[in-house]
Amino acid sequence: MATNTCFALYNISDPLKFITMLLTKPSGVGLGVLILILFSIFSCNTLSSVSAPSDTTDAHPHSFSRPDEVKATHLDLDIKVDFDKKQIEGTAKWDIQIIKGDKLILDTWDLEIEKVTISEDGNAETSSSFSLGPEKEDLGRSLAISITPATKWVKVYYKTGQACPALLWLEPSQTLGKQLPLLFSQGQPNLTRSWIPCQDTPGVKFTYNAKVQVPAAMLCLMSANNPREKRADGQYNFTMENPVPAYLVAIAAGDLVYEQIGPRAGVYGEPAIAEQAYVEFNRVESFIEAAESIAGPYRWNGFDILVLPPSFPFGGMENPQLTFVTPTVVVGDRSMVSLIAHELAHSWSGNLVTNASWNDFWLNEGITTYLEWRIMEATEGKDLRDMIILNGLEDFKKEVAALGEDNMDTALKVDLKGRNPVVGMSSTAYEKGANFMLLVEQSVGREKMDAFLKKYFNDFAFKTITTEEFIAYLKTNLLNKYAPGLNVDEWVYQPGIPSNLPETKSEKFARLDEITSKINAWSSPTRTILSGLTAQEWVYFINKLPKELDNRTMKSLDLNFNFTSSNNAEIKAAWFALTIYNGYSENIMPQIKDFLHKVGRTKFLEPIYTSFVKRGFKEQALEIYISARPFYHSLAREKLDPVVGFTK
């Protein structure tokens, strides 16, 4: 039997069992208290008959929601951010479109639902019955709400729980300024439900307004129209006029400042890093112009960047109008700005046109990575583009080798139902997807490719799309006319490395191949031979070094090129993984431990911990991990727990 508002308020999932327990075993409850509890419960609505689903659907395999029955179309969020309790409390009011049925289904994760109201005239609100479904691993619980045919909106009164995986609350000591705490969210792939009750599937888009209260000394930001200065009262209002999926609703609050870096771009960050970020990203406008020439007009109200503390688990997150980035991209030489090009490209692929489900994730990341290559070629040159492609291909080939050529997770279209959607966030989606788009470009010509992209982003603007819909559209509007023989199915539906992988060459990498092939236990290149390399070249060089190099050779390399003390986390991560593998790590273990305690980007952490485990140092890895784990985001923990064998 489902619970009504009052039972949910008492966190009672089985009302009859609870009442029976009180009546048959009242010894632990005073008679007066027993009467008060029963009276307060039955003075509310009668037990609700609304049932909450326990499973997802094929169309939305990671959401309990049934948007084909009742769809959420607009959110009005009114919340207070409490840093002392590490909790968000408030209301989420949803305008709805009723197609059929008598209940709205939302996704939740560790939310305390206090009550639910509905309105039939758009003003007056009345209590409604609701129920929570059973807990599902990686999905949370469904929330079913009774509605009438005339219901215009539904309002949920709620609080976030202590296990909220979307929110990372940083103590002052974990920030750069060391004075104020800091909060940021990470909604992708399906974590927004842990701080907002919502239809948490990329297949549902909505507009939103938000009213947020934070401590007076803080600046609050969202993936929306943002303020540029702190408000004395800590009260902020936000508007997102374009429809977005739940995973792109983001929030951050802390001691943040703003710097304008172009007519359509700016950067936010803690005061200690804002000026550096301004210098690093001050050519963003040229990226926007290059992207528009390829994919059509930029349709969002500005492109701002928020540099987060090091515990951010990704390189970047493409929250519309407020891209989140790791501070590891701020290295002083603009060598990592391809990440900014990637997140900008999501303004078209992902944010404007969105994958309908996480099974279609490659449509977001593959097309975006291809656009990143094009932006970098237009702004930085073809040599750099080719090096970025080849380094990405190395990651993809390693992934195929690790998973196996026949593993269906190395196909572009994957089946993730019943599994954590994080599984699909792989090199396959990015690199195989982007190389498929590159193959299409080479097959039809760049002029026709760009005309297709502009038409695609215009025709599907602010909509969602499945793999099947995209392939049909691609064939109808491009391939059937100009490349009818292209074997699309091998790329999209078959695992492994396709037989017609586009060939990308780099003279600079070819030179490095020649050098690394000659390095052995008795020789190493001098500083002169490898002077002036870019970050992409250094990463490639380290990854191509023989794994069996002895300590003397490793020390010579380190002394010549300062890998251990590099300012570039990408270089350090590759170097540390190699040193662990060949035994040199004991000479630099303090630096490795320091890195693992100060960098939260999963891309850098996973190969280092993996090297520890593969070389038989699992106990050492686990010891370091247990110490560093509180600093990592829940998504990083999700990836790393099984690597080191951590169990709660």
C-alpha cells in the first residue's frame, strides 16, 4: 500500500505494518505519544491509492518517469542552501502536460518529501496524496503524485539527504581561499534527482526559474542567466528560457568572482585563480566564431566558465551558459584549452540537440568531440588537431583491449538498462563516435558535411534524438546522396575497432615514435633533442615509452624533463602511471600521494590507481585511496571503488 503525505512525513514506508507495531508493541511509546501520532496521521488524507512504479521503461531506461503520460514542462525552484547542515531545502513546482492518466511520476534519490500540493486554477494549492517506490541501486526511488484532469502544476516540498550524490560540499580548507565553504553540483548522468525531484531523463526537456538563498558572503550561480556580483542579502534569481534536460540543471555557491573575457564570454572562480583563468581562456570568442561557422548560430545567452576546486571529477561539464571546468586546465600556457572547445561544442551537440537516453550517449560526445577537433583546427592549426585525434585514439584502443574486441560496450549504440549509466561514459562514445563523424566528412567532403551539420542542429534544436532517428536523418540528408556505400552499421551497432577507421598522421608524433623506439635501459634523450614539445607531444611521448625502463633511465628522463614537477596534470598523470608500472615510483612516492590527494579528475586518477593494482601494490593503493576518498566526488568514487577493491 502506498503512503500518503503524513506517513511520508514520518518516513513510514509501510503504514499498516507501522500501525500494527504501535498497537501490539506499544511498550516503547507512551500512550499519549501513541495517541498523538495516530491522530496526526489520520487527521490527514486517507491512505493514498496512488502506486509508484518500481522499474524504468525502455524509452527512458534510467528514469522511473512516464513522460508519455504526464510530462513536466517548466520548473519553478525555490530553495535555501544550508552549509551548516549540508542540505538544500525548499520547493520544486512543476507545470505539467497531461497526456493520459491520473498521476505524475518523478525521480528522487535520498530526498525527504515533506508534502505535495497541486493546483487546478494556477493559484490555489491543495494537498495531494503521493507515494514513494522501492529503493533501486543507482536510480533512487520513484515519486508518484495523484493529479486530476484539471491539474496545472504540482509542488513538492522537500529536503536533500546526507547521501546526496549530486552535491559536493567543500570545507573552507578544501578551497583555494580557505575562508568560506563551497558547493557545486554534478547532475550528469542521473544525479539531479538527488537534489531536485524531477523527470531525470535526457529525453525530457523543460525551462526553469529559480530563487536561491545562500549565505550573504557568497555568490550563487546556476546553469542560467547569472549575476556578476555578490548580493548583500544572499538572495539570487535565475532564468533558463531554453528547454534543457534535468542533468543540465546545475548550481554552485561560494567565494566567487567574475572576469569578462569577451563580448559573449566570462570566467568565474575563486579570487586566487580568476586572474589566471582570464589569461588562459581569453580567446574563447574565437572558438565561438569558429563553432558558428561549422554548426550554425550560438543560441544561448552567453558562454561563461566556472573554474571549480580540484575535486571536480571531470575535465569539464557543459552546463548551459555556465560550463564547469577543472582547475587542472589552467596551466599557464593555454596547452589544455581544447577542453574549453569541447565544452563549447556541447552548446550544439548535447545541449541544443540531446541524446534521448544514455544508450545514445555517443550522439552527445562523439559529435561534440568531432566539433572540438574542427574548432581546434580552425583556431590552432591542423597539426594540433591531428595530435589530439591520435592521443584520443590511443585511449580508445586501450579501452577496446581492456574490454575485449567483442564487448558490445565498444559499439556506439549500447544497452545500459539495468546498469549504471556511468558505464556508457567511455572513450568509445567520444573517440569512436568522433572518428565516425570524421569518416562521414571524408566520404562526402567538408562543404557538404558543414551544410548537413547546420541543417541538423536547426531541425532538431531544443529536441532530443535517438540513434535510430539520427542514422535515418543522416542517410536521408547526406549519405544516400553522396556516400551510399558507407558501412554505418559496423560503426554504430558492432563492437571493436572498425575496419575503415580514418587514418590520421602526425609528423611530430612520428618523430617521437622514432625516439622512443631507441630508448632502452642504457640510453635516454638529452634535453636538447626534445626541447619545445607541446603538452600533447609530451603525453604521447610518455605513453609510448617502454614499460621496462630501469630506475637510472627513468631518473635521467625525470631530471631532463621535470615530469614529476610538471605544472600540467595530464603529463604528471601519464608519468606517474608509468613510474608505478616499472618500479620508479618509490623514488617519488610523496609527489604521487600529494597528486592523488589534490586532484579529483577521474581521468587522471584511474590509470594511476590501476597501475598500483596491476603491479601488485593493491594494499598501498587502498591505503592511499581511503585517505583521499573523502576529497573525491561521488562519480569519481563510483569509478575508483572497484579499481582498488574499496567496500563500505
